[in-house]
Amino acid sequence: MSIFADNIRFLRGKRGLSQHAFANDILIISRDRYSKYESGRSEAPYEVLIKISKYFNISIDLLLTVDIRKYPLENILKLPDNRIVLPVVVDQLGNNSIEIVPQKASMGYLSGYSDPEYIEGLQRITLPFLTSGKYRAFPAQGDSMPPFKDGSYIIGKYIENIEDLKPNKSYIFITLNHGISYKRFMLRQEDSINVYADNKFYQPYNIPLREIVEIWQYASGIFPEDFDSASFENYNLKDMFSKLKNNISELENKIFDMKNQQF
């Protein structure tokens, strides 16, 4: 029997899924066809491999070449070969492009985050002060993300390894059960991470490692016009300097126009 056959049988069992449920509901194929993959009697085509890889959040390379039964499943995210490399897009000046996930499309992000066509269709902006890396902006929702509220966007830098999380730092967690959430990382446990909201009304909670799809480290924010900076004790200094720079530029333009009107 192949490593792939052993792996998918093991992973399916960990999720508590029957062959019928996994084949019909997840892969959209017949149970008979899927059972041949688990028994090693048939090889899965690339479109099925991609679906399986996305569902379990494990790279195709690992599925085909590594017996993941030998590793604690929660540690799979730490294996270098399981890192998902996202392409970095830059503009003509070399500034990193930030992909904007619009409010109306945020609900579909879980099904589209690994779809190149979905990501390609997102609008992009650039901010010159961001360092090298992969950036994406997510809409804020609810009241657990102060100072971010509806109309705000949280810009995150992609984190490849869960071991890179730092206590009390803010991250955007993309998870199977909670979707897009902005929280602070507290600590790592055996099979989960503990996070908490800046809004003290909400209690800390655990996110199982198996539910984590992506992690983005907070890098900056895009706020609506009525944003009250006094409500954010840790307001990003780069945002402040960026706004100050824009205000100075506008003032210089007004002075220039006034001088021209005098002549």
C-alpha cells in the first residue's frame, strides 16, 4: 500500500469522517472511487490531490512522500516541507502589493484563499514603508477588534511557521470554525494555541491547530475617516507618520498654490 493511501486514511479517521462523507461531501466523488485511493488500487488525479491537500492543510509533497502517522499531527505545521509559499507581488517601484479582501467577499475567503483566480481578482494597494514579505488586508468585523471597527481594514504579513508567533502580539487568524479573526497570541499548548481579544469583554479561548488555515501578523491598519486615535493606546506609529506626511504634503501644495496666485 502507498504512503498516500495510508496518509489519507489516517487523516480521514482523525476528522471522524466516513469514506462516504469524505468522498461525497468534501471531494464530490463517489465512495467507490475514493475507496480505491485508500486501498492503493488507484492513483488520485491532480484535481483530487489538490482538494485533499486544501482540506487537511497539508502539502501534496507531504501527502505523497512522508508517512505523517509517525509525527504528532499538530507538529505537521512545523515541518519545513509543509510551508505554503505565497507569491509576493510588487509594483513598478518595487513596493509590496497588498491584496484587499473586500467585505462582501470575506465570507468566501475560506473557500478561495488557495484559489489563484480568487486571489488574482482582489484589488491591490501599496504602502512604501512595509518591509519585505507577503501582505494581505482583511475587513474588521464585530466589536472584539478595537480600535478596528466596521469599515476598517487590518493589514497582515503572512506567517509561514506557527513557531514564529510571539506572545501578546496581534495576528489575523484564518480558521475553519471562526473564519477571519483578529486576536493576540497568548501561548502555545500541545494541540492548540490560546488567544485573546483586545476587547476585555471577551474571554480568551483556544484554537485547535488542526483548524488553522493561515496566520497573518499585524502590520498596519486602514481606518475610516471618523477613527478616534485616542481609543487605541498602541496605535501604529507608522500609520501616524504616514498620515502626518500626507498632511504636510497637502499643506505644501496649498502654499504653492497661494504663491502662484500672487503672481
